[in-house]
Amino acid sequence: MPIEIPKDSWAGEVRTVSFGATAENGGTRSKTITVGGEKTLPFLQFEVPMPHPPVIALEIKDRRPDDWSSLLLETWGDVVDDPGEWAKAAEEAGADLLQLTLSLTDNEGKPAKPDDAVAAVKKVLEASALPLIVMGPGQAEVDNELIVPIADATKGENLALGICEDKNYRTIVAAALANDHLVTSRAPMDVNLSKQLNILITDMGLPADRIIMDPTTGALGYGIEYGYSVMERLRLAALQGDAMTQLPMMVTVGTETWKTKEAKVGEDVPEAWGDWLERSINWETLTAVSLIESGADIVVLRHPESVRRVRLAIEDLMAVPEPA
Amino acid sequence: MATHTVIFGPQGDQVDVPTGTLLVEAARQANIDLQQPCGGQGRCGRCVVKVEEGAIRQRSSLRLSQEDLDKGYAPACQAVVEGEAHITVPPQEKIERRLTTDRVVGDVQVPAGYEPATAQSIQRIPLSLQPPSMDDQTDDWSRVQRALRQQADIKEVEISPSSLRSMGSALREKDWQATTIVDTRNWRQPEGTARLIDLIPGHPDDDAPMWGLAIDIGTTTVSVWLVNLLSGEVKAQVAEYNQQIGRGEDVISRIIYASKGEGGEEMRGLVLDTINELVKRACLRAQADAGEIVKATIAGNSTMMHLLLNIPAASIRLSPFVTAINHLPILLAKDVGLNIHPQASVDCLPGVASYVGADITAGVLSSGVDSSEEVKLFIDVGTNGEIVLGSRDWLVTCACSAGPAFEGAGVQDGMRATKGAIEEIWINADTYEPSYRVIGGVKARGLCGSGLIALLAELFLTGVLDKGGSFDTSLETPRIRKGEHGAEYVVVWAEESGHGEDIVITHVDVDNLLRAKAAIYAGFTVLADKVAVPLQSAEQVLVGGSFGKYINVEKAVEIGLLPDMPWEQFQFLGNTAIQGAYLALIDFEARQRIQEIAARMTYIELSADNSFYEAFTSASFLPHTDLKHFPSVAEKFEQMKNIQPAEVCAP
């Protein structure tokens, strides 16, 4: 007897969001990233095929990071001293796109200067033609000070700019509006707060298909259940027709994973924890794959090996089984 | 271009103006100064005039109900002259509306069909006794009992030792003509033993009053009504701040104060002083003798009730939040400490839970929610917002801790609704300049609850605040500036204020107000969800509490404090607690109904409810994260956005 698999159909769908302008669109990117467009829950290909697979970004910095795990620094080697070289290496490692996270201070500990930030972004854009997300260091005033000149200097490239938060979004949204960029909207693990920020941003006149939401999350063992559940509820709300949640989601998996004790500490830990590097990569991969299953469209990673493993998982999840 | 004659009544001034002239402009030419606090945007409705006849086209009628439109009302700033017209200008609103304490409340009507003889539990019964003789050596008290049985059908009656001591002389003073005052029944003994309150010599005039008190002990204000129990008429209404305020603004801080050392006794003394002072004032006004007051009915929240009797209230504050007692027995005035007849019955009305007290059960009674066929929503907004949803078939209730922000506390320039408080405010959407009205018509010293609600709504609609409550610091106005606590908006400059300092609303204030209104609205949604009744299906929203009397519904809806429903569905009832206490005082059936109300109300503890936090975050936005709840505000917001010059344009 043939088994009929019941299919759900939903009233709403996630918006399709694209960024990264190629030459024909007035930019210099080699391709455009397109995410979103889901009409059902992730990977339920038998209901409605997922139009765009999740994509993988690698995170790079504008200078040698002070607080990154030594494992990451060893893996990347000397390229971390030059954002252009690092971008090139990340592209070779198989990333779909890059995220450049700006530092709060320069190598000597002095406050970051807008000119230097612009120079770093330009270097990255010249070295790699991948679409790019640029994130400020995460302090409202510094973010605004650095992102505005970057938005001006990269007009036409169609970047995604952050960090927009509920108490600091106007300046970056205005800069994105004026220079054909997108923004990322970051809210602390709460459906309503995510939605509220998206409302605030669209109220300024930025179309919703130029917003990627970052619902934030915790790493495996550090609150991933909560992050997972918030993303799942955001996606369910989107499918039920709630316009201000119908946006693709990005998660900064690398940032979260590489600050856990399991990834950070290599000595004086129980032997059962196994090999430090293997453990760290597993941690990043499992966090990423879990969140992809809750609806993440962009995962931002730090280790090249994680990119390879997450990519394999996405391919498996995207495969449409042959009808029996 | 054609000109038309416009006649303004009642003065009869007339002007000739060309087609397309705004009525405000025509009025100006006729030397009539129409107030336009909103800057002529058709938002405030203060310039409304009546078009008696003639050709007037309305550009917008945002503010007016269909009923008003049908009657010919039009905002003059939105009305365009297209032909001859005859206009009536209503008298401009009087500025001074009220003073805080001792507000003159409107005349209270004795309920229609009220029969004191049957409804009043306290009866004054003149007795003509057979004097004792050698043939009839019945003791005095039996003689009185017998007379009561024969002349008033009172089968059993109790007497106190102090009454016994004075009985003999009182009986003999007017030759066995005496009058008894008897409490015939109470909530615990609806049919049982009566109690003698007093026995006085002789027979009073039939129209001599018998006095009773309705008392509402509010956290902020205590109100007392002096009532003639023989007719049900209210003879004096007085109110004063609860003297406990000096020991804490809200119930929590008062409980804490009362828990320490002699704090409980001090709190009891303070509220008794307040009440006794008010009783004295009311008696003076009605030429009554406080010693002749034979009954008092008291409403008040559970904490106030505990503090009145110095019953430890600490458990109200601590999980699992229980009271010592929700329904007190009938007490004697001498035991409570009221300076009225020592044997007077003091009836403290029943509460439901720690945060839904007798003020709410009394409010439900007087608002009639419990007997309504349709579902009604009753709210009492104060430091705590208590909410009741239901009909004659069911009642649910909850209390949300809104905090004292709407009472002016916890806000930098907040104040109570006294002289000098800004109570209403409008902000011009082009210049961001405010215009406002101050209680008492003096220079402003701060903002009271209704002023804060209006301010929040105006800041939001004019785009000074975004929906998340953050100031748009990029706007071109010196009024938005960086203050000590982040961004702030200057409502009144120092040189125009009553105390020579700037009056501002800060970013922190806005957050506090947002939280307060979110707590209340979340209470609505959780309550409605619990019983699966859509909030909008409530036939009426009844707003109690003296605070509710002065809030502008439109603004309260704009900020998402009250549900988005047509104005006609809101009804402001004033102090429903004292109205309920009054009904219970004069009508035993009403008193019994309060008890049923208390028993019928299902209390939902929000702190134990998972959905509250979600509802709260969702409501912590202007007006709400889910605009579907606020369709009229969404529409207005879009209109306002179109009026404003676009500051940033999409490429």
C-alpha cells in the first residue's frame, strides 16, 4: 500500500534577498548571493523545494585579532596580518562570501580610525571578488563612525552592513539607503525584539528585501536550544504570514563557538574531551548545522575545515530523494 | 476669484473671503482666535466649529466621530470655504478644570427605585414601651427586646456592655419613649441576630438624618462620602492624599515600611488620621455630628485594608503572594479607630487576592460588569493596573504592576495631577514645538500622568520617538538634545517654567513609561487569551480610578495603553471603588452582590504565567509590535509620515 506523506502549505514565505553587485549591476563582485525564498520549513523538499541553499561566510578581521583562539591563528598563518591576503585565503578555503569584522582599536591599542577601516575594506574588495558583509566592532558610536565612510566609499558594491540594533540603527540604515547597501539587524534572541527592529528599519524607508536578520544565538552547550527555538519561531511566524519576520536569517556561529571553553582551552581539560583542534571544529560544525536546520540562511564561520564539513552537510540536506 | 460671505455666530461677525480659504483664516479675519495647538494639522480637534449652513469642504476629519460630522462639526483648520456659510464657534474650553484634592465630584444620584426601608440594613426604630410596674417586673433589656419583636419584627438582638450601662437612663429620660438603632443583618448573618448600635431617649423627627460613610482608601487618595442612610442621599464628598504617602509611594514600599519595628502601627495611625480628618471635614459641611455616624463601608486594595488594621502584610509582597484575609468580619468603629459612633458597624468589603482587592470588587459592582449580558472590560489604572474581563456569566481578573510612572513617579519631571502639572500637550509636526495646558493655569512645574501619555503619543506621531522609544537625534530642533541620561526632549524651557528649570522627558523616562503601558496592555492580552475571547469583542471598556477620568483615550490608544476600539466604546467612570462602597452602604442586596462578585472572579497570577513575558515584550513598542492590534494607529502613523518631509529618501 502506498504511503501518502502529508504536506503542509503555508500562507507566507520568506523574502528573497540578494547582495553583492557584479559588473553588470555596477559593482565588482564575481557573483551575487541570493538567500531566502523558503515557502516551508527548512529542507522539506517534498513540500516545496528550497529555492536557495544556505550559504557559508568566513569571518576575517581588518588586523591580527587579539582575542582569537591560537588554533585559528595557526591555521590561517601570516595572512591574518593583511586583510587582503586573508580574504584571498578565505575565498580559496571555499567560502561563499566573506564577513569583515572591524576592530575597536588598531595594533597599538589606539581607537580605530575611519580612514584605516575604509582602506581595509577596499583591500578586501580588491583581493577577493566575493560578496561581503562588513560589521562594526559592536560599540554603537564606533560602529557609526566607521561604517558610514565605508558605505560611501563602496557605493555600488551592494554590501551588507552592520551592526544595527534597536538603540542604534538609524545612522547605518541611512548610510545603506544612500549607497545601495543592505543591513543586518541584530536582536538578542527574542522573536518580538527581532520583529521590532525590522519594523524600525523599514520605517526609515529601507525595503525589507534589503535586510538580513541576525537573531543571535548561543553555541552548542551555551544556549543553542534557546537560539534554535527563537529562529524556529521566527520562521514559523514568517510562514504564517507575519511580514516583519519574513527575512532571511544569518548567525555568527564562529564568534559564538570560538569563545566556548571547549574551543578555547587546550590544556588541563579531561582527556575524554579528545583532540583540541578536532573538538573545536566539531563544535563549530555542529553548531552551524543545527542552526541551519532551524532556518539559518547564512552561517558565519571561522575555521576553513568547518566550511568544508558544513558544506557537505548542506549538500546532503539539499538532496532530493528519488521517488521510490 | 469669487468671494463668499462667512458669518460667525454667536457674535455675528462676518467676513468676505475667496474660495479655498481655510476657516481658521476666515475666523482670524473676523477677529476670532481659534486655538490650534497641533499647528493646524487637524489632529487635536481644539478648533472644531459647527457649520450651521453653507458650503464648507472638509479636507480631513481625523478627529471627529460620524455623529459629530452629522451634526455639522468640522475642524476649522481643515475646513475650506467654498460658498456662503454660517458658522458657530463654541466657547473656548475653560482652562482650569480641577484641583487635586477635595475635587467636587458630580452630584450622586440615589439609584432609581431605591427603598431605604427595605434595602438599608441599619434601621432606626422608635419604640414606645410600657413602663415597668409591680405587675410587670420585666427587666429593661427584655422589655426593649419584646418591643422590637412586637413593633419591628426583630426576633433576636444583641447588645454590648457599654450600651447596657447607658440603657436604663436612656429609657427613663423621655418616659419610656426611646429610639433604637439596630444593625439588622450583615453579610455573615443575612437572616440572623441583629445588633443594637445605640439606644437614645425620645423620638427624633422623621426627617432627622441617620449617618453613614462610604470610604475608599486609595494608595494615593482617600475619599469619603457622608450619606444619609434614611434616604440614600450623599450629603458631602471629601478627598485627601493618603498620609501614608510620606512612607512610600506604592504598596510595596509601604508593606516594607510597615514590616519594620513600629512601622505597622505608624501606618495605621497615618491612614486613620487621614480618614478621621476627612470625616470631620465632611461633617462640618453637612452639619452632622460624627458621633451619630452608625455605619461605614470601606473599599480599598488588599494592602490598604491590612494596613488600616495593622495586620502584617508582608506575605502580600512575597511569593506565593497571599493575604492574611480577603474578607474581614464586621468590625466596630471603636476597634478600627474611626472617630464615629463607637458601636458603628464597619464593613470592609471583600477582595479576591493580594493584588485584586475590595476596590476592584466594588468597582465591578458599580460598573455593572457582573450583570452585563455582553462581555465588558473593566480597568482601574493606578500604580497597579487591575483588569476584569467578563459578563454576568463569568469574570476573570488579573493585576499588573505598572509601576508609578503614570502617577508621575519614576519620571524625572513627573508629578501628581496638581496645580502646575502639564496635563495635555500637542507637538507641531514641522517645528517640533510643543503647546500644552497646565492644571490651574499657572506656569508648568512638571508632567502628570495624562500629560505623560499625551507627550509620549505626540513624540511618537511626530517622529521624535521611533516605535522602539528612541529619540531621533538627527531632527533639527534644539529641543532634542543630549542630557545627563542620554537623549532627551525639552518640553518647557527654564525661563518659561514655574521653577526656573527645564522640564524634560528623558530616554530613561520613555523606557519607564513604555514598560508601564506594556505591562497593562500585556495584562489585557493575557487575560483575553486565557478565556479565548478576542479583546476587540468586548462591548465596552470601562475605565475606573480617578486617574482614568482625565486620560485622553485617543492618546492612550496611540501609545498602545488602551485597546484600539472606537471612542464610543470607552466609558470613564471615575472612582468606581467609592461608588461601589456607597452602593454597598445603602443597599444590602448590593453588598451581597459584591460578595458574589468576589467569589465568582477567577484570579490569574501573571507572574506565574508563561505567556505574560511574551505579551509584555510584544507590547513594549509603540503602539505594539503587532500592528494588527492597532489598525487606527497604523493608519494615523502612515498619514503622519506622509505629512512630514521625508528626511531620508530611498534611492
